[in-house]
Amino acid sequence: MTTFETEPIVDFLVAHCTQAAFCAIRNASRIDMDDAEMATIWWEEPVAAGAEAAWAALREVGLAYRLFAPVLVDGTIDGDVRSVRFADGLTVDEKIVSVDETRRRVAYTVLGTMFEHHSASMQIAPVDEASCRFIWISDFLPDAMAETVQPLVEQGSRALAKNIEAGLTRGGSDIPSDTGARF
């Protein structure tokens, strides 16, 4: 069995790269290449906008297709289930687990047979009055899906930052102030 200790690497990235995007695919404190275990993708993207503005956009879970454009091209929401369509045509149903106003965090899970298990969260963390970090954590099985999920997380995070920095926030011209989607 080949084992790579990743915890020191992740600790280094967190300590030294908080202003730069980074991705760590890890399994708790190690990646076992011979024993497939759950993958974790952790991505942080700097956003040149205040946390309140970024959260105002992220919390509108029914409008994710606008916030993550052009990675997402369409979406709907019915109760606590949203459907999003990716630019490549893939459609995914996601159950919104929680929208936490205090932590500025959205938790969701992908429904259907694509994953044996999926749990993810997106969070806005303030840096200062004019900037924040978008943090996206996704845990899933099978771990082989990392090759598919990681580029979508990276591209989606960059799209979110670009769209928020361009002024796409609640109360802006693109996102209505209230979609009625509350959890």
C-alpha cells in the first residue's frame, strides 16, 4: 500500500496561501492509493468584495446558475431541491441541507446515482471590509470521481469570484432581492 501524508501540506497551504486558491484532495490525514476511501476536495478562492455582498449572492440558492455562470447555464428550485445544468449538458439534482446565516454557509448533497455518498458546503469567510474567501468543501464516494469534481469546483469557484466582483449580488441588477427560497 502506498500512503502519502497530506496533513502537513494542507496545514502549510492554509497558513501560507489563504489569499490564493488552493485545492487539496485528501482523506482525513492521508490518501491511501490502494484502499479507495472517501475523497475530499477543499478549494478556497479569494474574492475582491466584502463578505456581506458575497453572502447576499451565495445565500440565494435558487439562483446558483447565475452566480456560477458560465459553468452553470440553467437551474430551478422546487422546495429544498435545486436542479442545475452544467455547460456540458450534465444536469444534477441537489438537496439543500441548510442555509446558515450566521456562518454564511450553504450545505447540500447531490441526489441520484452519480455518487455513493456526497456532502458539500460553500462558505463565505471575511478577510477584511473589501475582501473575503469563498470556501468549497466536497466529500464523496467513489473517490475516483475526484477527476470529474475537482475541475468543476475550481472553475465554479473562479466563476463565482468573477461574478461577485462584477457586481452580481442580491439587490444588484441580475439577482432579485428575494427568490422566496428559504431553508
